[in-house]
Amino acid sequence: MNARAGVRASAVVVAAPHTGLLETSAFLLIVFGGAAAVAAMGPSPLLLALALWLPGIAALVLTRLAGGPTLTRLGLDRLGAADAYLAAVWLPVAMAAAPVALAAPGGLAALDDVRIQQLAAMLTIAPLVNMAVALGSELGWRAYLLPRLGSLGRWRSILIVAAAWAVWQASLTPAFASDRTGGDAALQLAWCVLIGAILGWLFVRTRSPWAPALFAGTLAATSSLPLLFLREAPGTAAPSALGLAVPALALLGVCLAARRTSGG
């Protein structure tokens, strides 16, 4: 093994400490069990916020029980590559602006003072507020679970975690199955998997939950951009088949960036 490969192997050992199946099973039981409990108790913003933080709480507790520096093992004490944070901010903005640009010929709403204030909040304050909630999810799914699947390979582990995260997201919505047809539900899950893959890449790029949390917070903040700009905005949050192209292109972009960074 050459020196370069030795350094890479050492980095993997630090980033993905050996963890038994019991810990991983306990994590999944906590997050899915908590989601089921929240769904059974009915809609409540407070309960939903708690459920979104359950992965983070589980990660903190399980990491603490395993011993070692909790903040370091979950990447809370580092930020990582700066370009990931630029992507975390501008990718969601571009994704939200794409349907506005496509629908622009149909007519844009007048940009008055109220809309300008809403847009300013959407791009400044709202992402940071949402980030505080999203951090709990990213601590669990990306900072805790993803490194523990590292032996499967980078993109395989990213996609497995993204798929599990997508199912968990759906389980937090009691009316997910009843309010959507099978096709709509499948599109929603596919959209979540694509978003989860981008979140996974941001964690791998930085080895920190801060970048994916910022992406998730910005994505939630900018999701109402079409409502702000379009006279006739879509009345449903379920993505269309065409709508999947936007996160798919974003994911393709980060894959190409990853290839360039790794030298091919």
C-alpha cells in the first residue's frame, strides 16, 4: 500500500468507526418508531419538530454510549470545504427558480414591496431558522448512519441512506398514502431520494452535518418561490415527472464535481 492509499484508509477509519449491527438497528428503531408515534398522534408542529430531531437525538445518545468525542465523531466541530456551502445555498435557489423560469411565459406576478420582503426573508433568515430543525435529521442520517455504511462504497451508501431517509420522510406524513395516487407517491419518494443523495454528497464532501443542514434549510425556505412569483402557481407539492429533472440535474452536477475533485 503506498503512502497516499495509507492516508486515505486512515481517513476512512476515523470517519467510519466500527459499529455493530445492534447500534444501527437501535438507530433505525428509534427514528421509525418515533415517526410512527407522531403520525398516530395526529398533526402538530411541535411533534413534527421533535420527530425531525429524533435522528439527531438518537445519534448523540448512541455515539455517547459508544464512547469517544461525540462532537468530533459526528462532525459538529468542523465545517469542511467552502465550495460545499456555496452549493448548499445556490443549488436550492436554482432548483426553486427553474419552474419559475419555465412558467414565466404564462405570466409573472407583480413584484411589490410585500413580495420583495418575503423574498429577502426567504434568502436570508428562513434558511437559518430551517437549518436548526434540519440539523437534527442530518446529524442522524448523514453524520451517524452514512459513515457506518462506508464499506459499501461511497455512492452505494449515499443512495441506501437516501432511500431510507425518503421512506422516513413519508412516514412522518399520515396522509401521504391517502392524499396521493400511487404514481404521485412514487414520484414524491423518487424526489426525496434525489434530494437525499445530494445531502449525502454534501456530507461526504465536508465530513460535517452543517452543509447538508444548510441545504435542507435553504430548500425548505425557497420551496414557495413559485407561489411568490407566478400568477398561477401549482396547487400541489407533489413533483411531476418533469419536476424530477431539476434535482436529477443538480445531482448530476455534484457527481461531476465529485469526479473532478477526486481526479476522475
